[in-house]
Amino acid sequence: ILNVEQSPQSLHVQEGDSTNFTCSFPSSNFYALHWYRWETAKSPEALFVMTLNGDEKKKGRISATLNTKEGYSYLYIKGSQPEDSATYLCALQGGKLIFGQGTELSVKP
Amino acid sequence: DGGITQSPKYLFRKEGQNVTLSCEQNLNHDAMYWYRQDPGQGLRLIYYSQIVNDFQKGDIAEGYSVSREKKESFPLTVTSAQKNPTAFYLCASSPLGVTEAFFGQGTRLTVV
């Protein structure tokens, strides 16, 4: 079983704080790393799909980096807003798509 | 509208009964996946399929079965052999290759 670890498990921040989460994985035997946002009562939606070591993606206030050699990816949120409250999932794609347990973010106004 | 449809949203069954969860997509995606979520845990892969009439076990396939007779459909049967079937089940699909997956709304199964 490919073990994808996410930390922290949960995070509580104030509006305006910047924050980051970690996704770590032991293997380089995959060809893409995904980040998804899962809001309550909705379906998970993709944020980024990254393929290369050193790949960096950005969408508005959210960005992600990937270091396949060291086995981790970071997701950054700059200036958190209450609407950013959600569970953030990372997943490794290598034929099948394996998810970590997620980081639950709560942003207080 | 294009998308993935899971039905029903809520499902109740008596212990010992088999139950089938529906997943249909009209996105013309080749790959389809079934995941299970339990409280405090992430998404765990049950089965996946990349082509019609072929599927592979995920990490927790015991007690489940699937079929992929049509590209659009990937039903999941929760059998009586599944020890703890009560959970939230999510279906997803994607094109082949490096691309995002799209998810259904999920089915919450309660076995009493």
C-alpha cells in the first residue's frame, strides 16, 4: 500500500493569515501529484496536477510546489479567507489514484 | 449537463444484504474509481477501472465487487462479506493520462 501522509491533520487560522500544508510520500514511482479542495456538502475539486520535480503551480492566492527527490509537496494559501475553509487532499497518480487523509482547514473571520 | 451521478444519496440496508451503488458519467472518461471515507480518515481506494471490461483491486477491495460493462457505468456492490459497510462512498472518473479526476456527490450507506 502506497502511504501518502498529510500534515497537519487540522488547522485553525484567522482571516488574513497565510498557511501551508504538507503532503509526503515514500516513493517516486508515480507520474503526477494532485491537490484537491473538498468543501462540506460538495464534491472534491481539483486545484493542481503536478508532474515534474520542482514543478510549481499557482491559482490566485493558492500555490503548490513538488519535490519528488525529497518526497514532499507543499500547498500554500496566502491571506486565508473564510471561504478557504475546507479539507485539502493530496493524491499520487501512478495508474491508480491514492489519497492522503487530508488537512482540514478552518479560517475564522 | 456533463458530470458524474451517484445514486442514491442515502441508502439504508439490513445487515447481511448485498447492496449496489450506482455511478454513471457522461464525460467520456476512460478511468473510473470507487473510494470509501470513514470519519476522520481520507479516501481509501476500493476498485478502479481504466477500460471497459477490466478493473483492478484497490487497497480495500475485500467484501466489494464491481463491473465495467459500459464506459459510462461503474457500479459497486457491497456484499455481506464486508465487515463494516457503513461509510460514505465516492465515485470518480478521469481521462487517461495526467489529468484531474472528477467526483460524484457520494452515497452514504448505513447498514443496520
